[in-house]
Amino acid sequence: MGGDCCGGGADTQAAQEQLQDLYVTAPEQDAQAQPDAVAAAAQSDADRVKEKMEYYKRRIELFEQYKLRQVQAKADAQAANKPVKVTLPDGTLKEGVLGVTSPMDIAVGISKSLAKKVLVSRVNGKVWDLARPLEEDCKLELVDWSDPDGKDTFWHSSSHVLGEALEAEFGVDLTIGPAIDEGFYYDCYMGPDRALTDADRPRLQKRIEKLVKEKAAYERAVVSRDEALGMFQENKFKVEIISGLPEDATISLYRCGPMVDLCRGPHLPNTALLKATAVNAFSRAFWRGDVRKEGLQRVYGVAFPEKDLLKDYQYRMEEAKKRDHRNVGTQQHLFHFSTLSPGSAFFQPNGAVIYNALVNFIKEKYWEYEYQEVMSPNMYNLQLWETSGHAAHYKENMFLLEVEKQQFGLKPMNCPGHCLLFAHTARTYRELPLRMADFGVLHRNEYSGALTGLTRVRRFQQDDAHIFCRPSQVAVEVASFLNMMSEVYDVFGLQYRMALSTRPDKYMGDLKQWEIAEQSLTDALNQSGHDWEMNPGDGAFYGPKIDITVFDALKRKFQCATMQLDFQLPIKFDLKYRTEDQTLEKPVILHRAILGSVERMFAILTEHYAGKWPLWLSPRQVMIVPISESSHLYAREVRKALRAVKIHTDIDASDRKMQKKVREAQLEQYNYILVVGEKEREAQLVNVRTRDNVVHGMHELSKVRDQLVKEISTRARDSSFASEGGEGIPSGATPAAAAQSPVDAAPSQPPAAAVGNVPSKNVTAQPGAAGVDDGVSAAAQQQLQNGNSS
């Protein structure tokens, strides 16, 4: 981290005044009102802050001392008065003074309204503080909230305010505080006996709001490694970070109010831009992500330039809580975890239905796109991973075991095994492209603290495939993959974005080979018909790649699909194929996946659909509701007919009232509820309702069966029945007959408001006691007339 700095900022005396506000006292009245433990914690926090005051004071004094060098450099540049030329995106040329003029000066010169909106800049493509003087002729972009760099800078700057508040309120030792996809967090050390709880949230939020109102500027200074070590000697975590840098490293520091931190930057002009802030959550973390090291407190927050944006965010987060796949998974009996096998999901019957439907969907696509499924071992001698290079770079993430005095490992990925499959027999150009697909079980030794539902697990399966092809076939294969991926995501209703990640600074292989490969990916992306963006220098060391980000119904983004070119594994495994002229050449390997981890996609789709599965994925496709006990026999006939065409069908054989049964089935997210009674049996009809509480009326059983089969086979996301009156298929009864049905005479219930289910009593998939349907009983008629829905 490093570079030169800009001058400016408050003087040391002002800093000392700000330090006085850091004292945290527990007012006597409040302390008496709190439980003893809370009062003791507050007093302990205040004592800890007081102990740190000398450290905070010295840190600011040193910062102001080091900043004087940049102030002097700016003064010297002003005296030299050398011109600097600035080119704006529209080609407009602006002039300034080298080492003096800043991006903010340019923005103010264009318009004051622009200067108020801009958050950061890009100078020759590099993000740059608005107040930092320009150091050479450059191309300048002024960035606002709509730009990803604007959001990242905004949230990164917000994390510094959070860090300042944590120091001021609790006297913590700060570690790291990055921006994340939507918001930021700060990890801090509070000692072994103190952890933040919801009771601390109001204190922290109030302190943040106070700091924002101070409109403190973000100031930058540059120091040597030794100077940084001297400044942060009382924070062992910062000392460890600094000690890991080269001795000649140039390190940048940022100050915001009384807080000074190591940071690459850039940052906002000042804290006044944070118009809306919120502390989201507290969680436990570990230093360097290692459970063997110090336990840390992680504090999540978010901030926005407008209050309405915060309201929208909070609405989406509340919706996300309702959709959380861990909650829905429990409610719908989909999966669970056990401490006896951490990070390995137990998929219950309902969950297995969804899991298998996802896998079978991809298998159908494999057949369509001419992939060949293979099966490979779960465990290999470590020699395989030494050949592939994973032993050197990935060994700590593998599960290792000793077998007959030799070291083996459970596979964390399939590609080395597929290389063995390719090398097993002599290959010719006629076999290429060779597309190997494998749903083998993978294991990765994730830290227990990082395990999160189905999104971060130790045991999982991928729709993993490797395409062995000639360099000239790359473009066609990538285009085919992108088409397949688009078809899959369209079925799910997921939006996605693609980016081409090109050659990094440290790469392996021939430069010309890289250029040809990158052009092949570019051509395929251009032919896809979808927008894409460039991600320069972010490719893997072994080849360029296409990164695909998917967005769910709440516009959250996830990394799932990938397409990666690999020149290195064919070299490491000495893979060859014979060409037309009988020479031997090495293939290119394309690593690709669409679902990614099936477990992760399961989680994403659970939250995307909010547990309301489309029929083809649903483990609860049909619930049959007999009006009375005498209708059970016909209900079993209907179930048998539907199960014959592989439709998951249950019967609610309980003695509850019909409206209650219907309501329960809707809450349990059954796609269709078929109510049956004497009139339905006589005409071989069913009365169709959907979980959105729409009554679709009477239909012939055979036509309902065929319609559901079609809805499943086409993988439709929405019900194939029309929203009114069941017009999606021809009705099996006349309007008059339908109107006479006791089911239709019953009043409708309000729409289901909950996601998930509460297991119904006596819901059975097995035939119950035999009986003769002699019509709707008087009790049932009364129930229908009263519309019981308790």
C-alpha cells in the first residue's frame, strides 16, 4: 500500500479537542437502571477507552507530523507552478498545477452541483482521492454513487467511521475493516471476556451518528515501514500486518477525526456524505480467519448517501430474513446439519426431491449438448495433487489421511482425476472436443467458523465438467457453454452478468497463446447476445476466464457459473492427442460449471423463490383434500392416478375442517390443492385451487393430470392454470355444474402470508381406512356454509 499524499486537514489542537469526546462514562442513573452485568460492561468499556487515550493522542501527533511532509511538497509544487494536463471522458482538456490541482478542483471548475455529487475519481484508470493532487498528465473520471467504485469507496470510508466509533465507545483494538458487496464490516479485538450484543447497538449507532455530524475530513499521509511500526506499536494486529510488508514499503495512512488507520484508500472527502447509517449485526470471527488465533468481534454496517436508499435496503434485508434458506429448510423439512458432521448437509426426503431435480435437469442438458458422464474416485494418493500443483497451494484445504503409510486426500475438485481419465488411452483429434461431466462428491476443509448453511459447506457436489479440446475449438465450445448456461438460468428466472478476466501480471504459458485464448473468449461473449464487461488482469495464473455473477429476486449477487481456460494441467499431466498429420499436441482444458455447487444453488433458489417452488422442483406438488371421511376412497384413486405419472401427491386424511385443510396446504406451499367430494367422484372431477388462494374450479381429473405433467416437463415457473376460473385447461364441468359444487360455495381464505410449513397431522401418502362415499355429510355442509378457517 502506498503512494504520495495530499496535505490539508485539522491541526493538532483540534485533534486534542476531539479526543476529549472519546471518554465513555456510564451515567449513575442509567447504570442503576441496567442489570448489574450490563452496567459492569459499560464501566469496563469506559476504563478501557481511558487506558487507550495516550495511544490515541500519540497516534494523531505522529500523523500530523508526517502529514507536514505532504503539506510542504504541495507548497513546493505551488512554487514550481508546473502545468498538468487533464483529459476528461468527453475529450475536454483541463489544465492545472502539477502536485497542487486535485480531481475535486477540476469538479468544482466544471460545476458546484457536480462537486457535491462526486465521491471519488479515477486517474488513468486507478481510483484516486478527490483531494489528492495529480502527479502527472492524466485521463480523469469523476465517479458518483452509480459507479461500483463509488459504492466501494463510500462503504470503505464508512468502515473507518465504524472503526472510530468502536474505539470511542469500547476501546477496541482494530484489525481490518473492508467494504463488502453491500456495506462493510470491521473486525476488532475486545479481549477474551467481552462480546457485543444487541444491547450495545444503540450506543454504537448513536456514536456513529455523532461522528458523521462532525463532518470530519479523510486525510492521507505516507510513511515508511519503521514509522508505521512506531505509530501502531500498541496494536499487535497492526504490527503483524506492517511486519509482513517489505522493509522498503511505502505505507499510506488515513485519518478520520481521532482515528488513524493503515489503508490503501481512496476515501470520500468527508463524513458528511454519510446521510444514512445502520449497524446491522455482530458476529464472531478469528484473526487471519484461523480458529487457533485470537477470537474477534465482527461488526457489520451499511451507509448510504440518501435516507430512502437505507429504507429500501432495510426492506430487502427484512425480506431476506424471511427467505433465509436455513429457516425455509427447517420449515419445509428440506435439510439439516449435525455437530457430528459439521458442514455436511443431511438432505431429508423433501430436500432430496429438489436436489435430484436440479441434478437431473443438468443431466438432460448434458445429453442435449453431448457431454459424457464419468465417475471418478473420491480419494487419491497425494502424488496426484503434487502433480497437479494442488498440494503446494491447496493442501491446507484438503482432508488428508494415511493409508498403509502413504498420504491420501479426499478430492476437493475433479479436474486432476479427469486428466487421468483422458490420459488412460491414446487420443486422436477425432475425439475432440471431449466433454467429461462428473457429479462426484467433493470435500474441502473449510474453517468451522466460515461454515454457513448450504452456501459454505465441507461436503458438496458440483455440475463439474471439463472439455478437452484443440485451441481452434475454444471459441465454439465457450459459445456453446454460454448458450447452455443461458437456457438453465432462464428456467430458474435468474438474471446474470458476465465479465472477462484477462492475463494477470504473474502468469504461466506463452504470451501468444494467452492472446489467442482471450480473443476466443471475447468472440464467444460477443456472439452470446448478452452484455459483458472486461476485468483486466484478474484471470487465473493458468489461463483467462469468464466470471458469471447471478442476481436473485432481491438483486443480491452470487458467483455460481464459471468458464476457465487452462493451459497448465495438460502440461503437468503430459496430456496429448494425435493430429491429422500424426504429430502429438497438447489439448486445452476448459473448466466449466453452471450451478456451481448444487448445495449453493439449492440455497440461492430457496431464497429466490422464497420457498414457493415451481412445480417441477417442488417436493409438495399436490395435496388432495377430501371433504369428508366418505371421500377418502376417491382421494386415494386420485393420488394413485397422479403418482402413476410421478407427481408428488399427499392426502390430508385428518378430521379437520375442509377450509382448515386447504389453508394448511397453502401455508405448506403445495402448488395445487385438489378438493374432492361425492359430486367430484361421480364425474371423475377435481376442484382445483392453487397456493395463492385462487379457486380454479372443477376440471376432469385426466386433464388436470396431463396439464400438471406438461407444466413439470416444460419446467414452467408459474402455474399453468389461468388466474381466474381455471381457464388454463378446458373445464370438465359446465359452469352450472361447477357452481353447484359445495367446494365452490365455500368462501375463499385470505392469501397465505407465511413461507414454509407446519407439518399437518394425519397427512398421509398411504391409503387409509376403506369407506363408501355416500355424499357430503350434514356436518360438512354446515362447515362449508360457515367457512370455518380457524
